Amino acid sequence: MNIEKVDKTISIAMTGASGAPYGLRLIECLVASGANIYLMVSPAGQVVLSMETDLKIPGRPDEMQAWFTKHYDAKPNQIQVFAKDQWMAPVASGSGAPDAMVVCPCTTGTLSSIACGSSNNLIERAADVVIKEQRKLIMVVRETPLSAIHLENMLKLARLGVVMLPATPGFYQNPKSVDDIVDFIVARILEQLDIKHDLLPAWGD
């Protein structure tokens, strides 16, 4: 895996939708890029992590930060983990806004809350800050089928410049494993973050 080295700060929010491997692979790639990572995992996201992986990730933010740092061989404090009600986290204010934020995977409940600006927890507030500061927000929605409510919320956010990047992998690269399918989506996320990679060839190559 070759990932372009960048000087960026990226927020990642993992919520309770199916698709934890997407978020984990994204963290791995961003660590390799040298980016600083602000990580938020919702309580439901922690449940999904335990269901979809064999990883034993602790629930306390400080322990989770130590686990991710060791697991991905990150630099000290390259990954910072924040609790759902940690309102003094930098992501809660425009003065500490990251270069971009990715909600991966994203539930339709999180989609709805961000669309209406409720800011009931740190993930929702962090997204609200990114929108108001006109930074890039990428939402990897994982749901099917999509109702009119989901589509209306997506349209509302898309009109504000939010990138809707549903977890709908393509197969023209002839994937040989689940990892290849995961990389298809992560590659699209990295491209939206302007980070070059070699996870899969471009169309026509």
C-alpha cells in the first residue's frame, strides 16, 4: 500500500451502521499518510465493531486511543479519541475545525440529525462545525433500501456541499476478497480527501 504523505487533520466518526471495516481501513490509510486523526465512535458504533470484527477494542476514550495507536503503529497523539459528550474537544468549535470530516459508516439516524443540525452529541456537533466552517464533510451512508426521508436528508445536505458517498462498491476491478471490496470505498474516500493512493487502479487502467 502506497499512500501520499499529507499535512492534514481529519475527523472520523464511526456510527452504528453496518460497515465497520470501511472505517477501520480508512484509519489505517490515514495513519499511513501521516494525517492527524480525531476519532469519535458512537456507542452503537462500538457494538457494530464487536459484531463485525474479532478486534477487542476498549470502550473508554483513553484506552481506545492507546489501542488504535498501538494497532496501527501510529505516532504518539496522531490519533486522538473523543467521547460523545467531550464538549471541550477541538472538533466542537470552529477554531479547532479539522481540514475534513468523514462519517464512516454513517447511520440514517446520524444523517437525519446532521441534516437538521441538532448537535445532541459530539459527532453531530463536529459535523455541524465542519458544515458551518465550509470544510469538506463526507458521509458514507450504509442503508438499503433508502426511504424518501433518507433521500430528502441526503439531498438537503448535498445542496450544502456535503459529499454523499454511500457504501456501494463497484466490481469492475474484479475483487478477489472482502478486503478488495472495502478498498473500493476507502479509495473513493481518499480521493475526496485529495490523498493519492494505490488501493485500486483508476477506471481504464
